Amino acid sequence: MMAFLWIPFFIALHFSTTVESSSCAVNGFPIVRNISEIPQDNYGRQGLSHITVAGSALHGFKEIEVWLQTFAPGARTPIHRHSCEEIFVVLKGSGTLYLASNSHKNYPGSPQEFPIFKNSTFFVPVNDAHQVWNTDEHEDLQVLVVISRPPVKV
Ligand SMILES: *[C@@H]1O[C@H](CO)[C@@H](O)[C@H](O)[C@H]1NC(C)=O
Ligand SMILES: *[C@@H]1O[C@H](CO)[C@@H](O)[C@H](O)[C@H]1NC(C)=O
């Protein structure tokens, strides 16, 4: 009696797993990876370490990208904007977010300054010009960045 009940259950389970993995998983990409073994790059910016934890071009993710970025004291991103949602989690250190809101188009030269600190989180509204700057003189600033809708157009 129990066996008859279990067989459809397993078929249903197997079927749903197959459907899920074919629509969501990225083929051939390991499920668990050691971040210490993922290559880093500084894209020519001194004091920056960028790790694409998960990306569209590198790994085939379609909805989100995740980066781990470390800024040495004084290091910063260029001022840039992009048409995607972007959320930061500060893992280490502190610094300043400069944000020129779209709603202040007449004053692009005077961005708002937001102090960012360890265990803080912040987001950048879509298309707002921004810059992340490690304004601390001694400690590295490390952030985990989640970005929607890759590829990111800067
Ligand atoms: C992750 O990689 C680093 C650097 O290769 C290594 O030292 C560490 O042991 C690895 N961690 C695990 C759990 O394998
Ligand atoms: C960040 O804050 C949460 C909630 O208070 C806490 O559980 C966590 O330990 C904090 N993490 C760090 C790295 O301070």
C-alpha cells in the first residue's frame, strides 16, 4: 500500500527537480565554490580588488550578478551609473557613498554624501550616478554587491 503511494511521489519529485535544474541552473557550474580560489582583477584601478562571484558573461547567470569588492584606503570606483538595481552589504571597513540623485538633475555637481560602515547596507537607485570611496585612512573597505539584470551597462 505504502509503495503505491511513494512511487508517484518520487516521480513527481524527480520531475520537478529536473524541470527546476534545466530552467535555473547554469550548466557545468559548480554549486559550491571557494571564494579564495576565484580570480580577482583590479581593472586598472589601483587599490581595488574585484571578484565576480557570479556573473552573466562568466557564468551564464541571467537575473543577477554578485561581486565582492575590496578597496584599499583611498581607493574608489569611478563616478558611474547603470540601469539596474544595485544593493551593497558592507562586510569590512567604512567609507563614503556619493550619490547624485536623478531627482536633482540640475545639480549634478553636488552629490549627497552617505557614510557607510561595517554591517551597513545601501542601495543605488536605478540610473543614479554614484561613487563608492574608501575614505578611511587605515582599513580596507569590503563590500558584497548584488546587481540585477546583467549584463551591466555602465
Ligand atoms: C579555500 O581556498 C583557500 C586558498 O586556496 C584555501 O587556503 C582554503 O583552505 C580553501 N578552503 C576550503 C574549505 O577548501
Ligand atoms: C550584522 O548585524 C546583524 C544583526 O544585528 C548581526 O547578527 C551580525 O552579527 C552583524 N554582523 C557583523 C559582521 O557585524
